[in-house]
Amino acid sequence: MTKTANRQPLTVRLDPESKKLFAEEAEKCGLEPGVAARQILELYVQRLRESGDYIQTLSDFSQALKKTA
């Protein structure tokens, strides 16, 4: 079984305004919101596999976002 075929569901909860914003911005890029969320999480997991530390990975993502703001 491939990695793609073996995906497991994960549920997250956002406040309605955040969910609406995320969905609108994903759709502007031609993505379904669920696909966009999965891509973000897959990038996070990839980085986590490299560093092995959840807090460090979160910090890396935070720093990357600050550089683009």
C-alpha cells in the first residue's frame, strides 16, 4: 500500500472566521481547503522527521513566517 493510499483522517477545529479565511485563501490558489491543510501538515511532518523535535520545528516554521511578513 502506498503512502497516499494509507492516509488517515485528522480533524482540527478553527474558529469560524479563521476557517473562512483559510478556505478563501486556499481557493484563491486553486486548492481545496483540506488539500491546503494537508500540504502544510506534510511539510511540518517532513521537517519534524529531519529535526526530531516538535518545539524546534514549530520555532522554525514561526521564524520562516516572520521572514516573509
